[in-house]
Amino acid sequence: MIDDFATKCAALAVRVAGIDQAAASRLESELRKRHGGQLVKIERPLVTYEMISEGLRQSKPVARIADEIGVSRATLYRRLKARKSHSTSP
């Protein structure tokens, strides 16, 4: 048995979700079919100042804007702070 991501996911499904071994084998097979040989990359969403400012112009709460963009409120505030520090002239 190969000790990789697909195998570990199938074993976890057996242990946590209580699925039977046949279902775990199908899960592992499907994972290999869909993602075999490919690196799975998790990308961070692009957050632009324009996306944030549009929500603020519509008087949306920051938490709602963050949910819609798919990031945390802290990320929004960091982006706003970065924009502010770049636009301030000495």
C-alpha cells in the first residue's frame, strides 16, 4: 500500500466517518483519477483595494465584505493599511 495523500484520506474517512473499506477504496481510486500525479495547490484569493472599497461604498460591514471575497477581516484591514501607507506622501 502506498503511503500518500490519497491513502491517508481514505484511512481518515474510515476512521472518522466510519465508511466501509469498499467505499474507502473507491474514494482513494477517485482521488487518484482526479489528482494523480498532480500537485494540489491551494491558492490565496487575490484581494484588491477596489474590491474592498466597492463594498465599503455600498456600506457593507467589513465582515460581510471579507466573507464575499473569501478572506479574513484581518486580511482586509492589512490591505487597507498597505494602501494607506503607499498613498501617504512625506
